[in-house]
Amino acid sequence: MATHTFKKPIPVNKPLPKSDKTMKSKSLFILFAITLIAIVPLASATISDEDVSFRILQNSWFDITRPCVNAGHWCSATAGCNLTVVNAQTGTIIINNGLMTNQVSYHNYTLTSTQTTNLGFFKADMQCSDGTSHGANTFYYKIVPAMENNTTTFLVLVFGAIVLLALAYLIKNEYVSFMAGLMFAILGVYTMINGFNGVVDLYTRATALISLGIGFIFIFLSAYHVIGEHSGSSSSDSFEYDD
């Protein structure tokens, strides 16, 4: 009589099915697209920074001063200038033909704390008349978070990103690593828009790009690993049968 023996099951690593590979690629593409949709509009908000004439702290008083020149000379003491300010994001009129004070070499208009509550870019149109001469000038200013708030937020984001990254390394957890990458990306976007202490320049933007790069690396490596675990190689029971 033939003896039949069953050997101990041997785990067999199966190659990733083509359908699973396709699903994995689609999942990564969708994640990449969602991240870009969320990040790009925020980062692009800094496109007008180079054209900003004033950077004004939120909820503060600020004196806008602009020169008035007529035919190469200062406007006369009787020249009159008006200022109209519009929120560049919402189109809301903040100042409607406000009369500026003539200081001969320049005209000024003082913004109150109630006129600097909203963050963002503001378009200002200055129209002047000096006798029979008329002219206009358009400039932009930006209202940024108060320095202490800006510094605190920046440091909190930096601390959070570093702590999450260290935690991910210690416990070897992809989900925590993903959160660390997301925190670095948020830090990059925040720095790109607000800079540090209200200053946005080449150095703060370089720092922002480095933070974004680190964030994207951790986000996609973590996502790739997690998706690979769910749709990757699997173990199955294999029995050998001897006749």
C-alpha cells in the first residue's frame, strides 16, 4: 500500500500580479495628483511677492507714503491725492477714494488696525491732481502675520516635523513617517508664503523648497511601502505530496 506523506507547508512568495501592479501605480498617481492639487495653489500664492511695496503686520497701524511727482518736480502744496484699496483675493473694497495728506514731497494715508485684519495681498490705486495735471499709480502691499505669531507657528511646525520623523525612525512605522513627511510639506508651504518673521526672500524660499522636497520624499516612500504591503507579495500554504 502506497504511503502518502505531507510535508510542512513551505511559504511561497508569489510575484505581484499584473492587476495589483496596475492598481498600485494608479494609487500612487492619485496620491501624487491630490498632493499637487493641495500644494501648488498655496505655493503659487507667493508669485506677487516681488511686486509688493509694503509688508504690513496684521492688526497694526501703518502709514502708507507715496511720492507725488509732476513733470519731474514734487507736486505743489495744493495737489490732491486719493487712495483706493481693494483686497486682491476677494475684491472687497477696503478704502474708497480716501484722501491722502499732502506732505509736499510725498502723500500719506494711515491704515488703522481694523483695516489690516485680513491677511494677503491688497491692490492700491493712487490718483493725483495738481492743477491741470493728473496722474495715477498702482502698487501692492501684503498683510502678514504678526512677528511673534509667525515665529511661534514656524517653530511649532519645525518641532512637530522633527519629532514625528524621529518617532518614525524609532518605531519603524510607515504611517508616522507619512505624517512626518506631510508636516515637512506643510512647513515648506508655510515658509514659502510667510517666510520667517515676515521676511520672504531667496533664503526663506530655498529653505521652503528643501522642506517640501524632504516632505515629498517621505510621503511617497511611505505611501509606496504601505500600498506594497496591502497589494504586494503574499504567502500561501504549499503542500508537497509524495506518492
